[in-house]
Amino acid sequence: MGSFTLDIHFRTEAKRLSILGASGSGKSMTLKSIAGIVTPDEGVIRAGGRVLYDSAHGINVRTQDRSVGYLFQNYALFPTMSVEKNIGIGVRGSRAVRNERVREMIRRFHLEGLEDRLPSQLSGGQQQRTAIARIMAYSPEIILLDEPFSALDIYLKDQMQQELQYQLRDYEGTVILVTHSRDEAYRFSEDLMIVDEGRIAAQGKTKDVFSKPGTVAAAKISGCKNISTARRIDDHTFAAEQWGTTLRTSFILPQDFNAVGYRAHEFLPVWGERRENCIPFLLESSAELQFEKNYYVRPDRESYTREDILTWFVQRDKWPVLSEKGMPDYLQFQEKDLLFLQAGSKA
């Protein structure tokens, strides 16, 4: 689309998948392609053994025939229809069948007494329940969630996330959540795909992707604050060039990395003599939040840019140690927490 190209290839058997990425990375376009709202230039889309789209064979199943439920950010309820009519809009069958299915959904999603209300007369939670009830009423094979919490404040967002997971607890189909929130993706999904500029930067089991993102783009999107270019010196030694230090490992280093990452909360503070894999604690600035303190530390080199500054997060339960001992003399990189990365996205 214009200068943007979506080039995505993935397969999953997980029942809960999250697609994580920054705004404009292609997350929603991926969902819309699955749903049939957007038609790709070429490719194949299969779901549950059915071919939904195949450019080479001229297959492009209509949106309404794909058995896909799509929950938009604003829920997209019909504003002039009551709750009851919104829920029943996609149910096929006789009037009796449709009425019974609607009543079942109203009971299941605790919408009793709201049947005749318009969407504008509902709370955010009631709108969400109505939108999910409308989707579930026609039993889709796949449910697509397009950043359903993006416009909510933190307190309401947490409530709505829990409520949505509760609503979907008995759903046996596949649910794909698009989000730019790492916490949402981690909490929700079995499998995770990180998308960067229209391409996959990392994919796999959610915990595995967070622990070993593989690429610089995936590491940044998954929340890694400290990233440096890296140069392998030998099997056990490499230079973290932007940090101005050389690090050593007891294990044999991978052959193909050109960057290294380190999560901000994994540093080990050291008082006294310098140990292996340490950098001096040269404080640039700090910020105190409600539950953590953030320290920004200069790299161990004379000339540096803002991107080279390291970030150390200290959780609230560690504050008494700093109050007692003062600021550390060094910060130590623990070898088990080093992330060996490639610059750029995976094909």
C-alpha cells in the first residue's frame, strides 16, 4: 500500500496468538487480510484446513463466509440497533432459532435487562460484552481482536482484559490478538509474533520470544532498553561497542550475532572491587516512579550518544538496599541474561 509492503508468513496451532508491534507495523492489516477486509496482492491464507485466499488459484472467500469474528477497537456496534438486535444480526436460521441463540448469548454475557438499550446507553464494559456476544452468536472458527483496549486508561484496561479472558474461557476456536502492549501479549498468548515494518521480527512460544527475541527489532518491541552493536572476538569474548566494554562468557558464543541486548532490571549492583563483566556506575540521570526507580548510566567510553546510555530499573523491594549501601560502584552483566541479536528483521 503505497511505499508500505506487508510480507508475512506464519503458521500456528496455538489457540491463543498475539501479534505485537509498533503502530504502522502491519498488525491490523494482517488481521484484515485474514478476515477478508483487505485483499493481498498475492499469497495463501489457510485456517482450520480451509483455504480462505489463494491468489494463484483465484480463491478469495467472502468475508461473511470465512467464519471469522472481528472485534474492532471501537466494537463497531450498530448505533441505531438495540443490544438484542446487534447480537442477532449475524445469526442464521429461523426466527425461533435466532431468538433462542440471542437469549442464550444475553444470559451468557450477563446482559439481562439491557436488551432494548442502544450502544450509546451502555458502559464500555457492556459494549464490549455485547460485541463479543454478537461474535459468539454465530460460532466463528476464529476471533480477531484488533487492539480492543488501546483507548482505555490503565485501570479500566486491566479490568477489561480480565473480563475478556473470562468471556473467552470456554471458546475452543483460535483467537488472535493484535496489540502494541507487551503486557497484554505476554498475559494473553501461547504463541507470539513480533512484526516490524511489515515483516516478522520474531515468532514462537511467547516466553521463548521474550527470553530470546533474536533480532534487534524484536528485542526493542519486547521491551529491551539496552542494545549495543557487538563484535565477536573469540569463542568466549565479545566487544559491546556502544557500551565501551568487553564481556566474557563461560559458554561458547554464537557465530552469527552482531548486536547484544540486556534488559534493564537484570543488572547486578556491585559495591567495592570491580568484577568480571562490570561497567562503572557513572550516573547520567534518574527518575523515581511509584514502583521502581530508573537510573540512566553513561557507557564506559569518552564519546557517546544518547542511544548508548544504559538503563537500570530497580524495583521497589530493592530500594532499602540502595538506601543502606548507597549507589553501587559498578553494574554487572549476568551472562545468563545476555541477548545475542541480529540487526534487522527475519524474512
